[in-house]
Amino acid sequence: MENNPVIFEVKNLVKKYAKVHAVNGASAAIKKGEAVFIVGPSGSGKSTFLRCLNKLEHPTSGEILFHGKKVSDNPRAENHFRENVGMVFQHFNLFPHLTIKENITLAPIQTKRLTKAEASAVADELLARIGLADKADAYPLQLSGGQKQRVAIIRALAMKPEVILFDEPTSALDPEMVGEVLSLMNDLAKEGMTMIVVTHEIGFACEVADRIIFMDNGKIIEEGSPVDVTKNSQNPRVRDFFQKILNV
Amino acid sequence: MNIKLILGTLCITALTVFGNVSKAVNVEEAQTKTLRMVTEATFPPYEYRENGRIIGIDPDVVREIARRNGYALVIEDMPFNSIIAAVQSGKADIAASGITITEDRKKIVNFSDPYITAGQSIIISKNSTIKSAADLKGKRIGVQSGTTGDIYVAENIGEPERFDNAALVCAAISSGRLDAGVVDTAPAKEFVKRSEDIKMLPEPLTSEEYAFAINKNRTDLLEMINTTLVEMKDEGLIKHIVAKHEKNVTKDTEEIKETGFWADFKDDFHTNFVDDDRYLYLLNGFVKTIEISAGAVVLGIMIGFLVAVIRSAADQTGKLKIANLICKFYLTVIRGTPVVVQLLIIYFVIFGSVDINKVVIAIIAFGLNSGAYVAEIIRSGIMSIDKGQLEAGRSLGLSYPKTMILIILPQAFKNVLPALGNEFIVLLKETSISGYIALEDLTKGGDIIRGQTYNAFVPLMAVAIIYLTVVIFLSKLLTLLEKRLKRNE
Ligand SMILES: Nc1ncnc2c1ncn2[C@@H]1O[C@H](COP(=O)(O)OP(=O)(O)O)[C@@H](O)[C@H]1O
Ligand SMILES: [Mg+2]
């Protein structure tokens, strides 16, 4: 891992909305195969940071390098770049008017990453993997929350991206469904998928993360191994945060 | 797909289509000289319909003038208050509709020498207490909008109630909605003969002269018409034509009538639909109404989608600023003005000097109008779709247009289908104003029958029932479509 190439390099990222600095000077580097977890209080800029990475938001200032190069703002270049950066959302965002299988094959076919036949085979394989082969022709409304989120994850996977961004993937789930989603994410991490995950599941983060980044007020104020960040931080804000969470 | 590209293609297609249409018409004109006459054909014996054809004193006189000078005659039927404008704007060469010469009209068109002396007479109900013009003050007086009767009453007696044609004035007197009507003497005589409920005061209200109205720039036509009129008067031909039509109009008024509700109804039905194949007015009108509505729906959807997508894209991406501004302007203008006014502007001003099929003009007018409402409906549909859908599409590498077309629009369309269906039903009913530009749609078909039979109830009911049937059928169709789309979920 140490010697793996850097996929994302973020330099002094700032994202300002009308009144707030959502991200206020954050720098980080993410290496291939890493599972990096971003934690911190609500409103600290985690989602904004993540959404800047795949250019859903355009930074106010600062730089984001992908494989050492800046991604052009030209729409075509941006679209092509996003094919390589999957994203999983808190509210799944499956397409309700398409079947589960169509949800998975739409983007690979439309972006010409896969032919129709290839996309279909990939979808079948991924659905079998998560045990939902029988739901291929169902519509999202017929699935449980946990099933929806797992489909959303394999929808991202079908594009064969280099990295997947997760924005609180389990926050909208009923407690009994959190496990199935985390277990799929754990599998992906073990297979060496590069993942950047915003989550409040600290236990899971400690188990799976190669590195935890702690954000507060738009800034990265602590960064390191799970143990270093959650147990040994010198920063009172960080210590306070984990103390509250772990004591609950 | 690129939005600018779609916009461009649409414009070019529109230009070529309309360009070709107007070219085709021009070629035809070059081969045979045509004289385009406008009239309101509900004014017997001057102009009226028989077996669907427009006939009468004016058509006969003008046809003879055309024949003697080597022109083919084309006659168009439109509301009286539009015909002077049609001549002024060059839509027609000559208006011949029992037009009285007045100073105001002289300012905008040229008049031929008068060919007939006529006047305005007062029509009242059989048991009215009105004895002379002096009794008219303060009474409810009906006139045909834009006629000299209208002008005279407004200036000398009081504000009249204005109707589209003289037949309606008489119908309103019969039914007691008016105390009196002021109508040109010759047609007044005919109406009185045909109805048992009304009579005419012997003393005419005014005396005046009828002449043809001709476009100010066509002095060649003016000279030609005046010369031929002198010839025809000398030959006694005009007198002959007048006598022929006065006789023609009176001939079939004496009929033996049964009584009783059912017999009356059968009789009315026969008169309004079977005699002279009058049902054809409704049938042909219905076909026109459907043609106009269908064309306008297609155009409206195309414009609506385009405008809605441009507006939403501008809101979501901050691009397309100028296109967005144009769209906003379009929406404001269309939604801020009545559709009748838009139709008239498109007919008289925008296509004023171009000869295009009027159905096409109506489709453009109603399509442009509907497009604005469709655009806002679809935009509300787009806004009703969760932002996460757009983000999910974009995060998978789909372009903005692809996300729009494949993900947002299908869902938006499904959400707004009831509102869209409603808009199309409104549109269908709105096309009933097509008569303003002399299009014989369903409503106008009913008007024509009423103008001939002096029966307001039966043709109106028939027209209403036809609209209602179509609307019920459309609603059913929409419900089915909605159910089909909902099956997915
Ligand atoms: N689209 C937006 N417009 C304005 N303010 C925003 C927007 N998105 C986020 N913010 C603000 O930016 C700050 C950081 O938000 P976010 O990145 O969502 O935090 P987190 O994901 O850590 O909870 C918050 O104060 C939030 O209100
Ligand atoms: Mg967040």
C-alpha cells in the first residue's frame, strides 16, 4: 500500500457557498487500494469534500489532481472522468422508472464502456453475487432499503471504476439492514477496491479503514490509522467527538 | 445530443416547411390571376350559403367583374369586423359584404363606386311597443359588430349589444334577450319573412350606399372594378342579380308545419342537419378542429419540451443564459396575452402578406400558445424530480442531456401526464376561436348552420355534444395511458 500510486491529490481545497465555507482549505492524498474513511460532526464539510472529488461540485479554489493531472472543466472530459469515479448516495438514488437490471446496465451501455451483451452479463454476475438475481426485473420500489443500497453499490461497480465514493451509505437504513450493506463494503475493501467513505459507523470504520480523516469546520484536523485517530489524538475536538460517540 | 443542435435543426425544419408552402401558393398564383374576395356569408340576399357554397348579390357581382377581366375568383368567409382588416393587410384583394361607405373606413381602404343604395332598419318582436326610432332610447338594441348600424346606434342612441352576425341579432330578439335590432334593410326583410316572432318597422333608420372595399395600394383594381360596374349597371345586370337573389331567398319559406315537441324536434333536426346536407358543415368542421388540435399538440409538445429543458438546464448548470432569456420572454408574452389576440396577430401581422394555408397558421398559433403552458407543466415536472436523480446520473458518467432524456424526463413526464392531458383538452376547446380567421372549424360550422336556419339551439347543442364526446374519449385514453405507465412501479 505504501508504494501504491496516488489516485487523488487534493491541495488546499476551498468550497464556499453564499454564506458558509463548507470546505475551508483541505489537503489530502488517496492511494490506489486504500479504504479512507472521513468522519466528523455534522455540517463539517464531509459531503462537500466528497462531492468536489467527482466534480458534482466545483471548488471555489484549490486543486484536485487525478493521477497527477487536473481534470479539465470541459463537460466531455468531466463525464469521462466520472466514469472512473463511482458514487453511492445516502438515499440510494436508484432510477425508479427502470428495472433493477436496467439501473445497472444503463450507464455502462450509454457511455459505451460495455456492449449490451457485456453489460447484461456483468449485471447478472453482480446481482448473483449479492443474492438478488431474482430481482433483476423488479422495480426499485419493490426492494427493501438494504437491497436498494446494495443494488446502488453494484450499479457503481458495473462501470468498473477505479474508486468509489460513499456518502453515508447506511444513514437512511433501518438498523437491521445496515449489516448487509456494511458486509458488502467490507468485501469490496478486502478485494482492494479504492474507497472513500463518509460515515458515522465508527466501529465499522475502525475495522475496515486503512486511514481515517477527521473533518471539523471545513478543515481536516486529524488524520491517521484508526487507532491513532480514535484513541490517541492530541486534538481536544477529536477526543471529545469520539468520547461522546464511544460512550453512547 | 446537443440542445443547441436540436434548436437549430428545429428552426431550419420550420423555415423550410413554411418556405415551401408559401412558394407553392405563389407559383399557382403566377399561372392564373386570382381575385381574393372576403365576405361574411350570413347576410342574405347579399351573401349567404346554399348547399355549402357562398352565393348572393355580392359574390355574383364580383364574380362577373372577375370574369370580364380574366380573373379567377376565390371567396373566403370571415367575421364582418375582420374583413376590412383583411383587405388592409393584403390578405384579400376585395371585401364585398354589403359594406357601407363611411369616413373612418375610407381612411384605411379605397371604396369602389356604390353599386346599391340600402339602409338600416329596425327589427322588433311581434308584440313590441316600439313604434319608431324615437322609442329606442334606453332599450336593449342589438347590432352586427362593426356594421354601420353599430356605428349609428352607438353615436345616436346608446351602446348597442354587438353580435357576430345579423342572424344572431334576430335570434336574440325572438328569444326576448333584446328589445330591438338594427340591421341592413335587405337582409332584415328576409329575417322577418322567416321568423314568426319578429317584424320590421316600415320607416328605415338610415339610408346609405354599399360599395366594395379595396386595398389602398391596388388602384389598378379600383379602376378596373369601377369601369366594369358602370358597364353592368348600364346593361341592367345589377338590378337583375338583386332581383334574382331576393326571390331565391324567399322561395322556400312557406312550409306546412306539424306541431308538438317530437314533431318540432324532428323538423328542427331535418332543417339543421339534413336539408342541403348541412351536417357536412359539422363533419368538415370537426375534421378541421381535429387537424388543428392534433398539429398544435405536436408543435406544443416540441416547443414545451425544448423550453422546459432549456429553462431547467439554465437553472441547474448556469449555462444557456441567452436561450433562457429568450424562453422567459416567450413565456411571459404568450401567457400574458389572450390566445384570440395571438391568433389574430399571427394571421394578420406576422403572416399578413404571406399566403399560407390557414390550418397551418392555426396550428402555429395554437402550438405556440400551448407550448408555453406545456413548458411550464414539464418544468414543474422536472423540478418535482429529486435532485439525487440528476446527481446519480451524472456520477455514473452520463452527460447532462443524456441524464435529462433517459432519467429525468421520463419520470417528469409521468408525473405531469394528468396536467398535460388537461392542457390538451383545454387546447382542443380553445381552437373554437378559429372562426376569427375564417377557418371553418366545428364551432364555425355550427355558426354557419345557425346563420342559415335561424335556429340557435339545435346547432349549438350538436356542436357542444361533439366537443363533449371528444373530450370524454380523450380523458379515457389518458386514464389508460396513466395506468400503463404506473404499472412499472
Ligand atoms: N448546496 C449548498 N448550498 C449552501 N450551503 C451548503 C450547500 N451544501 C452544503 N452547505 C453547507 O455547507 C456546510 C457543510 O455541509 P456538508 O458538506 O453537507 O457537511 P457534512 O456532510 O459534513 O454534514 C454546511 O453548513 C451546509 O449547510
Ligand atoms: Mg453529509
